[in-house]
Amino acid sequence: MAASRLLIVESINDDLTKRRIASKQAKFAADDLSVEYCYALESTRRIDKQSLLDYIDRKINSFRPDLMIVHAGFVFSQHPETFLSVLTELSSKHPLLRIGSQMSEIEPGWKSRFALVFEDTKEIRDLAMRLV
């Protein structure tokens, strides 16, 4: 089933991310796709597993996405263990939520571990490629 509500988890809320998001907004709107963003790390926060889990969980509960895509950016690549733990808990807590990422951006040693959480379909790959 095609996604209609997409939550995108970005690494960090900085100017570069804001510019990239602004350049992609029209593409998602043209697809009649409702998109919401959240950020693993604000410019001044440090990564904390429980805070990240609580924050993303609140976004899921308020926005009710049917698909969440994790942007495999800098914060993700620096803290893969934390993300894996958070995403594993979120997938258990929200079993109907489909979770994907840009698998090509994930370090080879982590791909098989994240494959247990990430759904890898053509729809998700296509959406994920539009994020970069």
C-alpha cells in the first residue's frame, strides 16, 4: 500500500538540512503526500537514546505516519547503535509503521543489523532517493 503520510527523521536541524528540505518539498506535494520532519539532533543537543526515542515516539503519535524514513546522515552514521536501539523499540511499539532508510548510505557492517528493522521496497527506495 502506498504511503500517504511520511515522517522523515533527519540527522540535524541545521541550515544545510533546511535548504535540502526546501528544495524537495514541491516533489512530495506533487505526489499528494503529507510529509512531516523531525530531527535526531538539534544544533545544540547531544544524542541521548531515551530522549531520541521519546521525541520520535511523540512525533509518531501526533502525526500518525504510515511510513517513516530515516535520513542516513552524519548523526546517524556517528551513532548507529543508538539509532538501531531506538528504531527497534519504535518498530515494536508501532508494528504497523513501515520504517525505511537510504540503505546505500549505511556502513556495510551495519546493513545486516538494520535490515531487521528497515523495510526495503521499491516505494521506500524511491522515496529515500528523493531525500538526498
